Amino acid sequence: HLHPSDIQQMERGSVVRRSDCRAKGGAPGFKVAILGAAGGIGQSLSLLLKMNPLVSVLHLYDVVNSPGVTADISHMDTTAVVRGFLGQPQLDSALTGMDLVIIPAGVPRKPGMSRDDLFNINAGIVKTLCEGITRCCPHAVVNLISNPVNSTVPIAAEVFKKAGTFDPKKLLGVTKLDVVRANTFVAEVLGIDPREVEVPVVGGHAGVTILPLLSQVKPPCSFTSEEIHYLTDRIQNGGTEVVEAKAGAGSATLSMAFAAAKFADACLRGLRGDAGIVECAFVASQVTELPFFASKVRLGRGGAEEILPLGLLNEYERAGLEKAKKELSESIKKGVTFITK
Ligand code: NAI
């Protein structure tokens, strides 16, 4: 109900109509779905994306508890319109019309488990969700978080290929947490603000496949060989550090949500047409002989529009690269055969 003074103002043209409120002066808004939104990562990620002014519509899908998370997040007084979807029968409605789909669905690690131990459960979940994407939003950019990323990204690619909708530029495995950790640990060693540090992390997202390129750190700096060993080991095992500290209560969720929100924001700025957006991600690639590899990519209107070369590696990094490729190759094959077998 309008107050009489509102009506007077409206007649003078100074009150926006309710239906106009969402438009915000024509600023672009993107439709984003989070699959697994009620989980440890999903809840914090939903919160952070509800705060992102580039998001106009936020769909929260899970097989449990999404109505509660949706009610809660929807009370935040930010622009995005939030809608909840519960269970498989609502998957298609959750996905229809989305520009960006973020997938943190699946089980996390417990102490003593490797990311590969999650394969049996998470492979099937990722397959089902990606089949939904082929039906409802085949042109959306996909940010895949569910582990083991080194295998789930090849699974997603095979599902998309089978449906004839695969666009290699639109499928990105999220390795941003490795970069976030690397920036933090390197900044600690250098004694500077982590926001000033940029560490490229290439390869994949598990153990030795996580390859920080410490010779390419910005700002330019040098490390002793002890520092290089310490940093490489800590970056590769950062996930396990959290899994052990949580002692059975899961893996990284808060720092992961932070990393995923930053990565999603970069993808949205790319979709908007901003220039010079570069992030590391695990993508279909020709940077090595492997079909997938994490490296710096330039994000644009079409997704990962350009895969940037690895640049110069030192001897230590070249040795790390060989180890990484060996393990990666197996993980990629495992993902591909899950669909093609
Ligand atoms: P969680 O168990 O707290 O949440 C997972 C959520 O997925 C739950 O709410 C669950 O109901 C939901 N889910 C299960 N099956 C589903 C389905 N078929 N459709 C939709 N939702 C479904 O786990 P958490 O800690 O949030 O981790 C999620 C995933 O992210 C795990 O696979 C974990 O290994 C991975 N992860 C990846 C990282 C990366 O850097 N890429 C870092 C940390 C975790």
C-alpha cells in the first residue's frame, strides 16, 4: 500500500515503481546457481554471493536443508533475489536460465583420506548435476569445486560431450583456494600484506599435482631453498592441515567459500566484459600434453577465453611438473572412464 505522499511523489516521477527496483539503473545482473548450497562451503558461499552486486538472481539447490538456508540468506538487504530448490525433482528449475553454476556438492575428506577416496561418491553426484546443466543451461559457465577436482572436471567434460554441449571455455575446476593459501603463506614468509602477493599455482588440485610457481611470485622476490621446500610442502598440504585440525568434522569450508566467491566474482566480471581478468583454474588445455591442466586463464564474455602459457620454470619446478603430470594423467583417465566405460 502506498502512502499518499508516495503517490504525490510518484506523480512527480520521483518514486521508482516496485518492479523497477531490481533494475538498478540498468547495471548488468547475472543469474547464479549454487548446487550443494546447504553444505559447509555452500552456506558461506551463498552468503558471500548474496553480497555480490553483480548477482541479480541466486538459486540455492541442495538435497537437504536448502529451504532453511534460503529463508535465512533471503533476509539480507542486498540486491540479489534468492530462491531455494530442494531435491532432484527441483534440479531443472534451479538450473534454468543460469549464467553461472557453482558446484560444491558432495562429501568432504576426513583425516587419513585422500581426495581420490571421495571419487566413488562424488563422481556420481557430479554426473547427475552436469546432466541437469546440459538440459537446462548448456551455455552457463560452470565452477566445479567437488573433489577430486582432477577427476570431476574430466567427468563433467565427458557428460557435456555426450550431450553435444561441451564448450571447453565454460568448464572451470576451482583451484583458487590453492592460490589463496599460497598468497597467505608466501606473504607470511616475506612479512608483507597478502593482498599484495600473487602466486601462480598450476597443475591440479591434489597433493603433488598442486604446483606453486614460486619463481614467478609478484612482487618479484627470492627464497632460500629451505623456504622453497617449506612453502611448496605447506601449499600442497594446506587442505590436509585443515582436515586434521577439524578432526573428522570435514575439510576447508570457510576459506574455500572465500576463494570460490572471489573466483565467481572474477568469472562474472569476465562475463560482463571487463578486461584483464586473469585467474588460475583447472581447464581443458594444451599447455602440456595432458587434456586438462590448471594454469592462468584470461576470463571474458566466453568464459576462459585464453589459456596463458606456464612461463619460465626453474629446475625445481620442472621436476615438480613431471611428478604432477604423472599423477594428473591417472586422475584424468579415471574421470573419463567413469563416463565412457
Ligand atoms: P558438506 O558435506 O558440508 O556439503 C556438501 C553438500 O552437498 C551437502 O549439503 C549435501 O547435502 C550436498 N549434496 C550431496 N549430494 C548432493 C546432490 N546430489 N545434489 C546437490 N547437493 C548434494 O561438504 P563441504 O565441506 O561443503 O565440501 C563439498 C565438496 O567440496 C567436497 O567434495 C570437498 O572435497 C570439496 N572441496 C573442494 C575444494 C577445492 O579447493 N576445490 C576445497 C574444499 C572442499
